[in-house]
Amino acid sequence: MSPSKRRERELSQAKRERQLQRATAKQDSNRVIIGAAAVIIILVGAFFIINKGQGQAGIDNPTATATEDNRQCGNYPAPIANPVQWEKSPKVDLNAKAYTWKLLLNCGEVEAKLFPDKAPITVNSMKFLSEQNFYDGVQCHRLTTSGLYVLQCGDPTGTGMGGPGYSIPEENKPEQVENNYPAGTLAMARSQAPGSGGSQFFIVYEDTTLGADYTIFGQITKGLDLIKEIAAAGVDGGATDGTPFIKTAILNAEVVAG
């Protein structure tokens, strides 16, 4: 082989070796990049999984992310230690066929159509107490969010034990069927003893099944969405039965004919 051809062969072989080295180096570099990218993807994925879990906890428990700034709608009166009391329930004095109960809460307005034909004693009592300003400044002391879906108000003492001093019998009780207290129902609270209704009442914000022991005396016509918002914030402390997390109170109550 001539010197020129030998030199040409050596140069060609050297060129192929350089190309092979560059190709190998590129493959190693790609492997490093792919490996690093995989690590980044894994870390980012883990970050989102962890944070998604934390966010879900906040959704399941609204009180987890709520603050003192959003738990009060407005003026929240203190409990009334010594509310006015009456020895006897008022004489029935209903002169109209239809009545509307207007409740001004610190969170907004609620209205209900009352049933004077079905529950005259109860409607008359609520009318009397409203005219006496008995409900002004009274807290809504109880919210239930599991199985029983009600916001309960009407106890001036805020303890669940207070009333006007007199009691009234049950009227217009529903049948013992499923969802016998549908959303929007306005009913009287009572103790376990029959005929123990007084001033405490409850607003049903989701269909509820109860013992057929509670007087239904009205139907919410305005503000049920407000009650649902209060309920959505849950119970103070995260339980399913207790004081509403959003501090709610009646500022004024008025029964008007028509």
C-alpha cells in the first residue's frame, strides 16, 4: 500500500472514531437530562399530591380555613340573662287569613308565609312575641349538619333552655314519612314532653326526616339561600351539632298581615 493511501485510511479511521465519541457523549448527555427531568417530575408530582391532600381537608372541613374575620355577619348581641316572661300564652287574636313573618338577621333578611288556618295558636304566639320585641337581639344558638338539617333560634338566653315563660300545644304535625320536614319548613322546637313549645323554632334548610312531633307553622319564602350559606360554614369547633360557626342573630321580628 502506497504511503498516500495509508495516510488517507488513517485519516478516515480517525474521523470515524471522533464521530463515535461525539455520538456516545451525546447519548450520555441525553441520559443525564432525561434522568434529571424524571426526578423533577417525581418531585413536582409529590408536591401537588401533598398540597392537594391539604386542600381537600379544607374543603371537607370549612372551619379549617375560616377566620375570625368571616365568622360574623354584623352586630351579634350577647345572650339575654333575664328575658321578659309571661305566665299564660296570649289569647288567639288573628284577624287576617294570611300573615308574613319578617326576620331581620345580622346576616340578612328572611321571610316566611305563616299558616294561621293550620296552626292558629302557634302563629298567634309568634305574632304576640314579635309585637313585644321578644325576638329582638336573640341569637340562633344551634345548627345541625348531619341527618338533621336545621338552624334553631328563639332562645333569648342562648342556652337552648330559654323561652317566654308559657308553653303551647302542638298543631299541624306532619305524617311520619321520609322527609316529612322538607327544606324551607318553619317549625316549633320543643322538649321531649308534649305541649312544651314556647319561643324556640327551627328553619329546615335541607329535606329532613324527624319524628312527627313538631308543629309546622310556616314556609320560608325568602332567604333560604342565606340559611344554607350559614349552614355551609358549619358548626363552631367542627362538630355536626352546636353553635353556628357564623355568628347569627335576630335583630328584629315582625308579623304583618297579608
